[in-house]
Amino acid sequence: MTQIVFFILSLGTIIGALGTILCKNAYYSAMWMISTFVSMAGLFVMLNAPFVAMLQIIVYAGAIAILILFVMMLMDRRVLNNKERFNPQYFWGIILGVGLFSDLAVLAFKFRINITNAGKSLTLHGSNTKMVGDVLFKHYLFPFEIIAIILLIALIGAIVLTKKDEEEAR
Amino acid sequence: MLIEYMIVSALLFAIGATGAMIRRNFIVILMSLELMLNGAGMLLITMSYYLGNVSGQIMFIFVAAVAASETAIGLAIVVMMYKRKGSIDINDFSMLKK
């Protein structure tokens, strides 16, 4: 049963990823990307991480995909879609991608770890969210603050990049 | 099951890298970067499960925050280049070459 669910979800993930990079229309690419993210949230639930799965749906399928779709809606449809799909040197890109995957697959098959405590100590009082909050605010408080500052800097950078130039406005 | 999860995340990473190398549309390249980050994050969650340590999920939260800020900056660059050049083909973005 677990195998079947894993097979269906991973198939959805991989087909969504392939559709993202192969579709000619950028809107369809965004839709395939959302399907990839939702299937990956299912895989996260199978790995005993329901909090991260909900975070995946809210942040990736909710925020990032909608941000990309909004920017695409602001643009001219012909500018967005009438260009050529691939680079002229796409053959070498595909070769490099296949080589990267073979490298990672060989590493995965040679990888051995001790998995005796698989699935243990991921919950506190029966809740994964409590455990994540406990560890996040006890051991990882300083990186949490740094991440908050990184988000603030990204916000300011986006505003500065898209505002109108002084010379152009004059 | 560990090997299957690792293969799926490696496939996601490789597909994302291939998409970033072969496509010309800047927005699709940003989506490929998201796929790469998600492949790495899925490996973090897998290791968190099989090692019995919740720190991998915390790392995924940090990766998601960095991915969100990276997308915001990338889309700001896209909008800026669209206003300047009227195109989002990356082969038109070669003003630093001259």
C-alpha cells in the first residue's frame, strides 16, 4: 500500500517537473510546477513531516507560484510566449543534466547509513508541529533571526530594483 | 525505501538543472531553480526521517525562506529588464558583454 502511494506521488512529481521544463507556454509550466509541489507535499506527509507538508503547500504552491503567475499576467502574452523554446546549445545542457543525474544516482546506490531509528523522535507529545517549534526556538533561534533579516533585505531589494529611475522620470 | 526517495530527489534536481540550462524564458528558468531547491529540500526531509532527527525539517524551513526571497529578487529583475528591453529572453540580456 505504501509502495503504491509512493509510486503515484513520485510519478506526479517527476511528470510535473518534466512538464515544467518542456511546455512551450509559460502558464502551463506554472501549472505543472504547482502539481509538482502538491505531490511533494504528499511525499512529505509519508515521511512523517505534516507541518513541512502544509508549509510546502502554503509557501510554494500558494505564495511563490502566485507571485510568478501575477508577474506573467502583467506582461504581454506575445512577449511571453512567441520566443523560441530552447537555447541553440540545448544538446549539451541535456547531456550535462543526464550526467548530473547519473552521478547522483551512483552516490545514492552506494550510500549506506544506519536506519535503525527511522521515524523515531520526530514527534513531541504526539505532534510533529510541537517538535518542530521546540527545536526551532530552542536550538535554531539565531538562524531564525538571520532568516528574518534576509527576507527584509529581499523585500527592500525588490522595491529598489523595480522603482522608476530618477533620470527616466524627468 | 531510502534509495527510492533519494532517486526521486536526484531526478528533481537534475531536471531542474537541465531546465535552467536549456530554456530561454527567464520565468521558466526561475521555476527550474525552484525545482532544484525543492529536490534538495526533499533530501533534507528524507534524511530527517531516516536518521530520526527533526533538524532536517528546520533546515527545510530555512531553505523555503531563502527560496521565497530569491524568487522575489528574480522577478524584480525580470520586471526591470522587461521595462528596459521589452523582452524576457535571456539571450537579450547581454548588456554587460559590451
